[in-house]
Amino acid sequence: MDTIDSLLGEADQAWRAYGVGPADRAALAADLRLDLRAAAADGGDPVRLLGGDVAGFARRLADEAGVRRVRSDYGRILGTALIGAMAGAVLGYGLLMAVYPIFVRAVDIPRSIDVPIQLAVAVGYGIPAAVVAAGAVIAVRTRLRDLPKIRRTARLMSVLVPAAGIVITPITVGFAWATDYSTAPPVVVTEIAMVLAALAGATVLARRLSLREGRPASDTSHPDSTRVKPA
């Protein structure tokens, strides 16, 4: 039983890498488990039954079953999101520089009133962060229209990227405070790396979630699934 579970684990990893959805993986695994158990009951070796190449066998199995594959394209999506984010960063910085003097003149706060540092930080970081997030989402949505489920990916990014920004902003501000708001290159590079890591994580998570199917994993009644018998 341990051998069969191990083989099914390897097959599942191969199916994931091959772009097979959760419901189809469950159907393929259920059929393959039955066949391997039957072979073991007849005295056969499950490892030899798969020909020694579990990943290759799993891919052939998916092709023979006619399951629908979905390309993840994490690298392409992540690269596009980062380009959009950088364009948004430039736009956000310019917007902040343009809006801030107008805002100050419009409000005309008396000098006797101290503006809370939290408000200043929220404005100083919030406006550029919002434009950065929008740039990443818009770039993915408009530049990658050919990818399957890209609309769902963009929708999830519109939620997860701002959420990541909310989480990473106080961390970045805290790091800047700890370094006395230094502008030394290593400090600035570290701050940028922290923000980009949060953006990348949110983007990858959005794509991963977008590729999940609504059908529960235990459902093996997918119309494209077929009974599969190892050769």
C-alpha cells in the first residue's frame, strides 16, 4: 500500500506540472489506484507496471484520458505583473508629487496643527502603492488575454495584491524606521525587494487559486475522465 501511495504521489506531481486540474487528477488517481491494487493482488509489481517512469506514464495517462490541461505560465504572469508594477510605481510617484502640493494648498492646514505621522505615511505610501497594484493588475489583464482564466487571475490579483501591500507596508516602514530612514543603496534595495516579494507572492497565489476548479477534489464524475488501464 505504501508503494502504491508513493507512486500516486509522484503521478499527482506530474499531473500538476502538466496542467491537469484537481477534478481530473482525482479521477485519474482513483482509476490508477484501482489498477495498481488489482495488479498487486495478482502478484505484479506496481513499479514495473508503470515502466519505471512514473512522470512519463502519468502524462501519457492524462493524454489518453483526454483531460483538459491549463497552462499556469507563472513566469510569464509574474514578469508582466512586475513590469506593470514598475510602470505604476513611476506613475504613482509622479502623481504623488503632483497632487501633494495641491492638497496642501486646498486644505491649508494651520501651522499650529500637527499632522499625525500615521496620516503622512498613509498618504506617502498609500497613493504609490495603490497605483502600483493597479499597474500590475491592468498589465496582466490586458497583455495576457491569450491565457486561460486570466480574467479570474486578474480579479483575484485585484484583491490579493492590495492585501499584500497592506501587510508589507508597515513592515517596510518599520524597516525604514529601524535604519533611520536611510537612503543608502543596500537599504533601498532591501525595501524594494520586500515590496517586490510581496507582489510576486500575491500574483502567484492569485494564479494558483484561479486555476482551481469549483468541483470538489473527491468528485470523479468529470465528463472527460475515462477508465484508464496501464499498458
